[in-house]
Amino acid sequence: LIISLVTVAASAALIVAEGVFYFICILLIAFAFGGSSGVYAATTADNFGTKHSGANFGCVMVAFGLSALLSPLAASQLPSSAAFILAVCCALVSTICIAIYKPLQKSAVKK
């Protein structure tokens, strides 16, 4: 959740960032991505089980690859500030999903 919040804050700051501050925001986003990408496989196994974790992780990575292809296409059709606003909105959606999912996961373990 903290990594996702860093992404939201840095993406929002990109809307007005210039010079060195722009590169600091990009650096924060890159560090946040690196911090979360290390646990993709484990998170996939935790959520979908380990029996078919290779196939499940493959599906997750295909979706990740599609987003890497489609995001620049969408951003190229928008002015730069609107592209950053779109990035903030996407990061907010993921942050909300993480915030909602964590309590659900804890309540599922208690049952």
C-alpha cells in the first residue's frame, strides 16, 4: 500500500514538476515499481494457489505486457498533463484495490 501511495504522489507531482524535481519523481516511481515487481510471483501464488502458479503468473505477465503496450498509446493521444492525470487515476485505482483487498484477505483467513 505504501509503494502504491508513493506512485500516486510521484505521479501527481509529475503534473507540475520541472527540472530536477521531475527526475526525482521519475526515480520514485521507478523505485516503487522495482519494490512491487519483486513480489509479483509470490502474490500470484498467494492469491491463486501454487498448483498452477506458472500458468497463473504467465497470465499476470501477459496482462502486464499489454498494459505496457497500451499505456503509451493512450498517453500519446493526450496532452502531457492529461497523460499524467490518467497515470494518477490508474495508480489511485490500484491503491484503492489494495486498500480494499487487504482487509478482505485478513477476514478470509479468520474463517
